[in-house]
Amino acid sequence: MTLDPQTRPTGIRAPLPGTPGVAVAMGGGLPFGVIALGLLKLLEEKGVALKALAGTSLGAIVGACYLRHGSAEKVEDLLADFFAQLHPRYLLVRDFRFFQPGLLTGRSVIGQIRELLGGDFLLEEAPIPFFINATDLLRGTDVVIREGSALEAIRGSIAMPGIFVPHKWGDTYLVDGAMTCPVPSPFLEREGWSPVIPVRGLRTLPDDAEVEKERARLEKEHLLQIGLAPSIIYVLWRAMGLIQQDDFARRIMAQNPLSVAPSISLELGGDFQKVREMVQLGYDAALAKWPAIEHALAANGAQA
């Protein structure tokens, strides 16, 4: 993957030494990763600097986009447009290939992400440390990427098995980072960053009314194949979302008192067009957590 002439993201600046700041871990899941923008928006309002970022899957896209553009509001607008154009039927038309180890090659999506970012950049050239995690398909372990092409790292981190062709990486293949770590806060903690704020939406179990509404949506949007079952893209997306285990994410979040984890309904969590509603949920949840974040910042400053 060829880098663009300008490889250094210029959206945000490295904080001055001694400036109070936080490290943010942005979880994966579609479209749960955009919730992180609500937290970033609040941090901007409060004047809190970012010391480091880590992202899984969609969280990696959000992090890269934020590093490039430096404004949660601008990234929200860009992502709303991005998802408005991202439809399973269009992806199948553009990227589907027979005899591939995944329904989609991923080329079209990566092309759109490149446009979203305004070009590729080197992770080591970011103004603050930025980590992207994926899963080593052969070893079944997590892979933390901190150098090289941001787009290459994102391509591995979003490669949901069955949907995207696994991404060749050295002597192995990468698949979705949420398979082994849906919220990458452990990587930041391992590097010694403090305080760390993990952020990810968590599904709530739907009631009967929500299930009926989801069924009606499938029929309206023609996602049912011959009226018998949902399309293969929908099935794989939903199944992989469940395999990514909200229970695993909950355990990670429960270990950190600063976690921002709003509850997401079936209807909202399945609608790519509701980016702004998801961002607002993230903002409200972050605002409710602000006293704890403020206290952690003060305690961290006192220890420095």
C-alpha cells in the first residue's frame, strides 16, 4: 500500500510536558466505535489533552480519523457521510469475488477509508502514540501494531472473518482485532499510560417489540433472501458481533472505573445511519463519568 506524500497526521498536536491528559482506548463493533467521538468531544470541551490512543476495528478508524482531522465534530460529520454510503449491497457489487476466503476483498472499503482520512500515514509519525490491534489468525493471539501504514493496520483490524478476506501480515494473516480484544485498554495500561479511559457501547438484550421492529427493517430494506432468511452479509455481521462477546468487553470495562460504556439497543446498534445518535450517547455517558475522570486527572497530576 503506497503512502501519500504527506504522511504525518496534523489534526492534533502532542501535549506539552506536564500537561494533564488521558489515554483513550476505543473499542470495536459496528457502529459502536463511533461512541468514542462523544468522549473525545467532551475532552475537547474540558481542555483535556490526549496522551495516547488505541483502537480496535472501527475504533481504529475513528482514532486514525481523529489524528488526521483533530476535531470530534468534524470526524462525526465525515463518519455520518461515510456510513450513509456504506451499504452491504454496494459492497457486494464492488468487492465480491468467487473463490476467496471471504465475501469481500476489502479494496473498496479501504479506498473509502483512505478518502475519509485524507490519505494514509505512518503510525510512528503520529503526534501521540497510536496503537491498532488485530488478531493473528494462525496463532489465535492479539497483534498490536504501532508502526507502518495506518491503512494496512486498519485493514487487518477490521477483517471480520467470513466477510473480509484475511489480511496477509508477515508470516501470518490478520483478522478483526475484536476477536481477541474488543477494547484495547490493556495495551495502553501495559505501556504505562495513566489514566486510561476505555470506551465502547454495550448491547442490551432486545424485547419482543424490538425484535419485531428489526424484522420489519430487514423486510423494508430487502435484506431478506427470497423472504426466507437474512442476507449472508447481515448473518455474518450479526454473528461476528456476538462472537466478539459483549461479556468479554464488559469484563474489560469493569476493571476500569473510568470506563464509558453506554447501553445500545438492537435498533440503534444495527443502523449505520444513526452515527450522530451514537455519538450523543457516548457524550452523555462520558459527561456522567466526568467527575471520576476529573478526579483521576488530579490524582495523576499529584503523583507526577
